[in-house]
Amino acid sequence: MTLVLDTNAYSAFCRGDEKAIQLLEEAERLIVPSIVAGELISGFLRGSRWDANWSDFKLFLTQPGVSLQETGLVEAEKYGMLVKNLKEAGTPVPTNDIWIAATALGQGAAVITRDSHFELFKGLFVVGY
């Protein structure tokens, strides 16, 4: 299974959450959206362990099956569709999470997350931990 990583899943992995670690290790392919990379880097910069966190993240990205996914036209199209559907339904979702969902839909992948609002996206498979 291909998984798209939400920020909280990476954090859980780093904290040693056994379920998150198991799911990430079992994934055939792990996609890290550029949006998630930005959220993580922002957190690293606000914290007191920049060097260690940045080094660990760069090492994580070099692991077999892990790739950084930039936002392109496919993701933009999915994002537009998701925003339209959410507005029509009157269900607000954080913007970055819409982009993460759009990445998963564009890649035919599931999202690994603890955020229940990902369940609002029609056609998106969510893996919780």
C-alpha cells in the first residue's frame, strides 16, 4: 500500500509510536507531500532541536520507498475539487490538510493520520494509528 504521510504521523513515528512505526514500515511506498515538509520544518525552526530534527528528517527522506512529492497540476485539480465539495457541504478543514488529501488522491494513495476530518474527503482512504 502507498501511504501519504500527514505531519502528525511523522511526529508519532519520531516519538516511537509502535502503530505508526509498523504502518510506515509496512508501506510499499511512502509519500511526503511538500506541504508536510513545510509544516515539519516550521516546527523544527520553532523548537530547540533544529539540527537534530532537520538531520533526522533528511535521513528519513533517503530511506528506500520514501519520496518527497511536490505539488503539481494533478494535486491542484484535486485540491480545487475538494475545496468546492467542502464549501458546498459547509465543512471547514485546515487548508494544508486539503492539500495533503489532494496529494493522496492524485497519487492513488491512502493518508496516514490521526486527524478525523480526513474522513470528510470522499474517495480518500484513511489509515489511522
